[in-house]
Amino acid sequence: MLQFSEPSGDVSAAGYQVYTPSFSPYERFMQEEGIPIYRGIGVYDVRALPLGRWERLGGRGTFLYLDGCESAKGMFVVEVP
């Protein structure tokens, strides 16, 4: 038979808990590339987005991480030299 025991130490017994979601592998990849990441519901003009130096591709670019497309599509803007 199982017996209930009250938590001890720094662990709270009940109440509001803060959950911080972990980054997906794609989000970690975007961060490691070192270019800006645009997050939002859409983009009016991609030419107005800030571009950063993208060493791997040899140009400048930015990632688009649009709401609702997180796990379905990977989008980026790249300026071809």
C-alpha cells in the first residue's frame, strides 16, 4: 500500500508553479546560426527586416519564425552577395 509523505526541503507542497518551455531543436539551430530571428504573425515587407551576417551561407539573412507555423515550416530571408 502506498503512503503519502509531505515534501521536505526547498520543494513547495502546492501552489503556483512556473513552467519554462524548452526550445525545440529548430529554435536552438536558429540561435546557433547567429542571425536575427523575426517572430510574429506575419511580415508586411521582408525587405524591411534586419539582416545579420550569416557565416554558413556567406551572405546576410534573418529567420522567420511565424506564429502557427512553428513545427511545419522553416523560413528565412537571405541576401545573395
